[in-house]
Amino acid sequence: MLKRSTEALRRGDFPDGDCITCGDKGIHLDVDDGYPSFGDFANDELSPHWREFAAALKHFKPVFDVLPDDSDTFIAFTSVQLTEAMTHLVKDALMNMSFKMFCFQYNLYFHGGTSTIAEMMGNNKCLQKLELQQIEDMNTNDIAELCSAIHRHPSLVDVAFEHCFTSGSGLGDEMLHSLLGTDNLKLERLSMPKNHVLGFHNGFNVCTLLSDYLATNPRLKELNLNDNNLDDSDALLIANALRRNTTLRHLYIGANRMGDDGAEALKRALYNGSSLNSVADSNHSCCIEADYDLIVNDMILNESEDREINRAQKIYTLLSIRNKSMSNAQDFGYIDVKLLPNILEVVQKYSQSMSEDNYYVRDFSIVYEVMPIIQFSDAAGAAAAMEHNGADFDGRWLSIKYSSAKPITAGREPSQKDEGCMTVFVGNLSFHVDEETVRETFKDCGEITAVRFAEDKETGQFKGFGHVEFAETESTDLAVALAGTYVMDRPLRVDFANERKDRGFGGGGGRGGDRGGRGGGRGGRGGRGGYMGGGGGGGRGRGGFGGGRGGGRGGGRGGGRDFGAGGNKRSGGIAAFSGKKMTFD
């Protein structure tokens, strides 16, 4: 093998199927012994051939100087035995050669391995992909050296470690932790299958760091964690990160220890059919590949490279499902009339594209009752309005009828007010209410210091109530007197929010400023392919990018998330979405 490689290098003759291939796409140099011999005898026998091969490599460099910039150039060492001296010879011969990919596979006796690889990476500024497969006996120092070289490299975007770490060593977790624990990682693809990654190492959940990385990193497009030991809690962290990640395109997470709970969390990250809002805010970019029986069943996949098409398909699917149960009738307030054209536009575009491609288009229906109440100064004005019943208004059919006046009642008696109470509870809020509306309602009561909306701990959905905090305790008396006032067609429940003795509202983290509240960042919790070919989110964080142990949503744990402007209940709106804004219910 070495003789053939050396002779081919010297002749410039690169027959297809041999160890070197040269063509329009570039140069592929594959040094594969196939049946290596081991021991001192092998070293003595092969050393002269390695010297000849290294010398021939040096004369090969001019070929790189005339290759186009977009050429594929990679060198692979597979199942070879190199003494330390021979390793340095090859390394020196490859110095400053512009290989875009280094691949080392099954090199059980690769002497000085990681140090040599790190040095070769540093001397090759064009390197884009590094693949290590079954390189055994790496230790913590090797991991630190390799990760440092990866972080420093200016052009490396694709890294694969397959079957490099043994069970129980914790080194797979340490490698993942070392790779992700920096802001300098520029990777677009990261593959770590069969490395016994547990997600928990040295008292730290690596998947918390991974969740933070996925939620905040705009570069990573492909992540392969197949054949590790990740469980439901890890899947939950990853799923929560996917709800905020709009750039990851492929996640491979099969053959782990996930059960139904982890699979359900991943499904809901891609398709949460509890409402049109939740569907619209699901992840429309990432395609998940995992165990068929866990993930694929009853799952709406992201099948298109265009996330807007995926989003439209999911909205259309939910409308079709609702059509079967006749559950599309919605009682909307007047502020939501403008959403109807957006929903219809999504449905029209998706159904049209499906029809053009000869796909089956499922039945659907949308029935909305838009119910604004208009009060006239006299009965004659109301009678005149009734004459327009059934008329066409901007392409919509009007249904007009008399509305009986709704009495304003305070409902239940307010609680006994504690001394110094500064906050009121506000219940029976519309699910479309925003902070501006709440502030407008209570503006005459006094200075408002914070408005907080309550959300479900698991789904992040608004729960229909919140709290308003004032600068002076007297303001709460005026606010409670507004109980029964109609806001967006709902009578408000208002009561004193006395401090609980067992837990404070904000904990040690303070109230978070004007719209702060509870604080706490919602942080985080196979084989060799062709060149650049790839392989083959969740509870709340424990470190979060918000600070402290803070990843959660509890007040006082530090950091960024507040109930006044964060999550799905935002100031002046309903839900956040990257791209063209369409919000549904």
C-alpha cells in the first residue's frame, strides 16, 4: 500500500479506486493499510516505506498550488501503525498543504496522536473538517489540547468524534463540555455518536450547557448525538432549546435512553397543536431523526428547507384536525380582526402548493365570530345600525344584533388587606390582553411599577391572570374598587395580593425593574461520510444565560426572564416569532 501510494505521488498518476484520486473535484488521499501488522517487527519493516512516502508527499505540494479554491482535498489515515518518529515525518511532510479535511480512523497505535493532530491543524489554515473515529486511549489532556486547537482554528466548521470514548470514563461528556464551554466555537456541524455521553459529568449536566448553546448559537446547523446515553431529562432540555433555535437543521438523537416523555417533549418542540399560537411558535427549521417508534409516530416533521412552508403546513394541519371536531369557532375581540387575512393567506398558499404538486388537500374550515360592541347615544342610532345586518364589509359578511347591557359587578368580596400591600391580583383576563391594556385600565389608581402575567411552568402559556404592582399602598384600594370592570369583554376580578409567609414573590432576586417581576433567564438546560457530508431543548436551565442558578423562572434566581415582557406574553403582543409576524389563537 505504501509503495503504491509513494509511486503514485511521484508519477502524478492517480487511478480511480487506488489510494489517491485526483479529478475535477480535487484530491482524495486515503492511506488505508486494511490489515495492519503490529509490534517491533512491523515498525522495522515499514519505517523505510514511511520515509519514502513522506518524502514523496513533500514533492506533491505544487499540485495544491494550482487547484481551484473550491476543490475537495482530504487525507485519511485508516488502520495504520505509525511509530512516533514516523508520525513526525508525515506531519512535517504535510506542513502547509491545504487539505480541507483530516480523517483518522481505527489508528490504535497512532503515536503522539492528539498533539500531532493539533499541530497539523494549526499549520493548515484551510482545514474545514476534522474526523476522528475509534481513536482510543485519549485522556483529559488530549481533550483539552484538541478542543483548544478547534476553538482557535479560523476555518474549521465540521468536527466528528465517533466511538472515541469508553463507557464509564465520562470523557465523552468532558469532550462535549470542553467544546461548548466557549464563545469561540464556530462549528456548523458537530457529530459525537457512540461516545457514551451521559449528559451528566462531575456534578454538572452537560445538556444544560448544550441547551444554552443551541438556544443562543446561530451557526450550528447539524448535531449528531446518536448512540449515547441521553435520557428523558436531557431530551427535555434539548426540546426547550429547540423552541428558541431557528438555525439547527438536523438533530440525530437515536439509540439513546429516551422514553415516551423525552420523545413527547421533542415532538412538541416541532409541533404543539394545543392552539394556532403554539403551532405558529413551534420549531419549523429542525428535522429530528431518532428511534422510529418514539419520534416518528403521530409527528409533524419539518419536511421543507423553507421554514415558512413548514409553518404553513402545520397551521393547515391543525385547521384540518379542528374541522373534524367543528372546533374552529372562536369568540374573538375586536383587536384580533386583523389576524384573519393572515390565517387565510397561510391556508391559501399551502393548499395551492399542495394542489399544484398533486398532493391530497384535506378539508378545513375557519369560523370566527368577531364580536365588537358599539354603544350608540340613542335607540335610533342602534336601529339604523341594524339595517346593515347581512351587508358585505371589506369582503366579510356582517351579523349585527342588539346587545343587552352587562351589569358591572364586583363579584366576590375582596380579601382583608395587609398593611403596606402594594400589589393587586387581576383575574379573568382575556388571553389576548397585553401590558399596555392593563396599564391603561389602572392608570388612574396611581403610579404602576410593574405588570406581571402568570404563565404555565411547562408550556409557557398565559394562564389568564396576573399582578399589578403600585408605588403606593393607597393605589391598591382604588384598583380593587375596579373589580367587575369589563376589559376586552371580560369582567375583571381584582383583589389584594398579600404577601405569602412561605414564599416571597420575587425571592432574593428583586422585582426586576419596571416590567421585571420574577427574573430568571429561561436558559438552558455514523460512520465516516463523504467530504463535508455530515453523519448519520426542555426544562429550564440550571445556569442559563441569565445568570446565577437562574435558568428557571423563579424570582430571585437571577437573570433575565420576567413575567411582564418575557415568554409568550409580551408587551403589546401575543407571541414571538422570528420572521414575518403572524399571530393566531
